[in-house]
Amino acid sequence: MKQGLFFLLIFFSVQCAQGEVSNTEIDSCATQSAVVYTPISTTACEGEYIALSATIYPNVSSQWYKDGQPLGQPNAPTVYATETGVYHLEVINALLQCNHVYNEIAIQINPLPVVYAGADFTICAGAYVEFAASGALNYVWSNGVSDTYGTLVYESGAISVIGTNALGCSNSDTLMATVSPSVIYFYDADGDGFGDLNFSGAFCAQPPSFVTNSNDCNDSNFSVNENASELCNNIDDDCDNLVDEGFNPSDYYMDSDSDGFGNVNSSIIACFQPIGYVSIATDCNDDDFIINTNAPEICNDLDENCNGLVDDGLEFINYYVDFDLDGFGSSNTMQNTCYQPAGFVANALDCNDVSFCVNAAAIEICNGLDDDCNGVADNGIVFATFYADADGDTYGDPATGQDFCLIPTELFVDNGDDCDDTNATINPAATEVWENGIDDDCNANTSDVSIPEYLASSFTLFPNPAADRITLTSSLADINQVEIFNALGVLIHSSNIFGSQAILDVSSFSAGYYLVRLNGRTKSFVKR
């Protein structure tokens, strides 16, 4: 919109029509000081002015006022009123020694109308347009346009209107008319600047989403047009009727477990390796990261290296069930595997797999069993001859001797010195009774004598079994030498003792069977 041209025209026309009349009062001070001229018209339009003038006599100083406030420079003969208000002139006459205030002049500056011609527009040549201005009382259009009437427009250009209000003040506005020739446009659905040849129309102005070219071969894809770069995606990106030209597509295989080896049954053809795909298709289990052609074979009944064999190249060993968990297995149950199953061991050296104490590493003890599984019971154990003691006098029947590694029961003793095992009063410790016809002390050389037999080899051992110590007592002779052997026949103690009695500490001995030899005679005892 343009303004100003019509203001100037009105401004000068008003000034040319304006006249002046004297409003000087008949007063000696007034008439000899100045002549004030009141304009014929005291109204104007916004943007115009009304000149207020006076003839100032010599020796007189003057000042114009608007609404009581000084206006312009002192002694100015003329001022210009551009605003509504009350104006007057004041003078001081130095010669007459007087001052005077001249009559007030009321000035009215009227507002201009706000004229609006309408919005700028673009049309096709020869289009029918209705013009309607607003903001004023009446209007005068340029270019032969009539207000509120339709007009055919053929040329581009500015169209102006002058509007005048009821106060006689005028203003103007201008709109621009752009007349366009008819052009064929093509719809650009994907907004890439290239249109669809099959969707077009003739327009004098480019409609939204239409373009002037029809070179889009896929108007539903923004990335596909004749200016696009060809990509490897099985699409003709640059609309040259060629797909993926300049690329070398290859087969890639899904690698679900991310081990670097793909599934031959799940592949795509691509110019570049897609994420999650590899170029090697030798994975026989694409759901397990540890299974592929580079994986080491491990013992787990699986084909880790994808060569079609399970647990190949691994060492297989016979494992035997170890029911009693003593570290030795039974040959009755065997598995040949490359790993040790739970409850199995790599040997079959247990001859009794229900007893933890019987195996190849066990110590043979005197129990009538083959504890160390060498096929022999109680092997390596020291045996001694024990005799039945039917009459319970601690002396055995020499005719009943048997070899044992422990005293079988309390009815057996470690000597066969009883000459009558049916009579407890007859034994080597008994006192020979005079002339009773019986060998009471089992010594034929001293039968029927009245003094005790001197038994050089007789001794007693107490207690038996023993826990901490044993007491050895010789019947008639001093003890010279004491020797103790374990069940294997190994000498574990030897000492020389003088006197008929000796007390030996056996608390450090392991529980088991032992033999005591005193002066060449032997007795057994059990350590608890």
C-alpha cells in the first residue's frame, strides 16, 4: 500500500484557498504593536497545516502560544498549526511600555480515513475480479475500476483507490495485481520437487504441491527422483530405468548368534554387508554363539565345529561307577565318555563298591575280609596260634591250636599249656598237691610235690584289652627283655627291665592287635 501522493495534493489545495483577515482589537497598545491575521478556514485534514501570521511593529517582541504553551521561536511573524488546539499571540511594546494578548484562534485538524483497497492477488489473464474498498465514505479507483463492481483484468500492475470521509479528508491505498499466463503443473506427492507425469493440470499460478516438471518415477518416495544418487537397495533411485547400477551385490547370511558365521538358509542379496549379516554361511547352529566352524570341539554330545561329528578328536576314557564314593569304581557298571560323569571314576579297583572301607588303597585289617582288594583276606597281618580254653583257667588245650590275627573269643588263649582243659584247677599255674595221683601243674617232673613249681617261663598281662598301659608280671623270675610286635609282625617296642613286674605305656599305639614277648614267651593283647 502506498500513501502520501494524495496528501500533498490536498495540502497544497487547502493552502491556496486559505485567506486572512485582521483580528486586531482597537486598542492603542494592540494597534501600535502588531496586526494578527485570522485564517478564513480554521479546519484542515491530518497531514496539512494552517498558517497563523501577524505583522509585528518595531520595538515590539512577540510569542505565539498553543493551548497556553509557547509555539515556535520568539518574534516569529508566522507559525503553522498542525494539531487541533487554541492558538494566540502575545506582544510586549517597549516604546509604549505595554503588553497585549490577542484573540484566540481555534484550529481543528481532522483525521484521515483508513482506506484499504484489498489484498494483492494473482490471477490468470482476463479473469473477473470484484474490487471493494473499505474505511471511507466514497472511493475513486484508478485503471477504470469501479467500486463493488466486477472488472476483467488482463495486465499486471498497481491498482489504487482514493477514499474520502465525511469530514472531507482523503487517503489512498494500492494493491498489486499479478496476471499470470496458463502453465501445466504436475502433482508432487512426495515433496521432492519432481512431479508425476500422470497427474497434471493447467494453472496460471503454481498450486501448492505442484511443480513444473514430470520427471519423478516414484512420486510416493521422497528419495527417488532424477537428481537422487543411486543406492544399493534394489530400487531405481535416479529414475534412469536402471536398478543399483554401479554396485556389485553379494549374498549375505543371517548371523543370529553374532559369532561371525551365518545361516545358509537365511540370506539376502545386498551391495553392502547389512547389520546382523555375514558373508560366511557355515554355521550349523545359528542360535548358539559357541557353535561354528572355528569353534573348538568340547565334550558335550554336540557338534561344536560343524563338521558333522559329535565330540570328535577328544579322548574317551572308561569311567566306572563309584557307588560308595571311596574313589574306586566297580567294573560292573562302565561308561566310555570324554568327560567324567558324576558318581564315576577312571578306575575299576573296588572289589566291594558298597563299603567305603574296602578298595585298592585301603589298609588290610584283621577281619576275615579282603580290605585292599588284592584277592587275599587279611594278607600281611601277623597271625598267632590260639588255643581253646574250655575250663576258663586261661590255659589252652594244646590239641586245639588255630592261627588267628586276633583273639577269636574269650574261650581262646594264646598258649597251649593246659594238660587238662576240663578242670580249671589243673594248669601250669596250679600248686602241685601231694600224692593225689594228678599232675596239678602240668609238669610231669614235679607231679605230686608240695612246693610250687618253679615256672621260669610263666608271666601274666593285665588288662587285656588295654587302653593306656599294661602290667607284665613274671611268676618267679626277673623280667630281662620285653618286645612288642604289631599285627604285621613289625617290632615297635623293645626294652630291658629288671624285676618281676613292669608297667608299659601303650597310649600312643593305634587300636589293633599286638604280641608281647617276655623272656622268650609270647602273649597277645588288644589295644582299644
